Amino acid sequence: MVLIISSLNDALEDGHSIGDLWNRVSYQLINDIKIHYNTIQYWAVEDEDLEDCFAITPSIRVIAKAISENKMQ
């Protein structure tokens, strides 16, 4: 999963759209959260401004936010 996310990040940096791929990847991240939790936290870069983060960080942060909201319920 780390390699997949890294590849998607590279694609974003090169100006490509990852819409359909991202839908499938994000489903897997959420579906197997116990396996991918640390990966999500790494790519979310929670303590940094978006200008200092990965290209895929905004998309990963959406997942991280959804996960944290589910934990509070």
C-alpha cells in the first residue's frame, strides 16, 4: 500500500488525475484500517501546513478525519 500511495503521489506531482484509482485505494485504506493506520498517519502529515506536505496529503487527510470522527462515536 505504501508503494501504491507513493506512486499516486508521484502521479499527482506530475499533474495526472488519480480519481478512479484513488476511489479504489481509499476504499482499501478504510476497509483495512487496522493494517493501514500507520500508513495513513504518515501520508497525512497532520502537524504540517499543506504547502510543506505530499501532493496526496489532502486526500489522505480526508480519510484520517473520517477515521478520527468514527473513533469519537
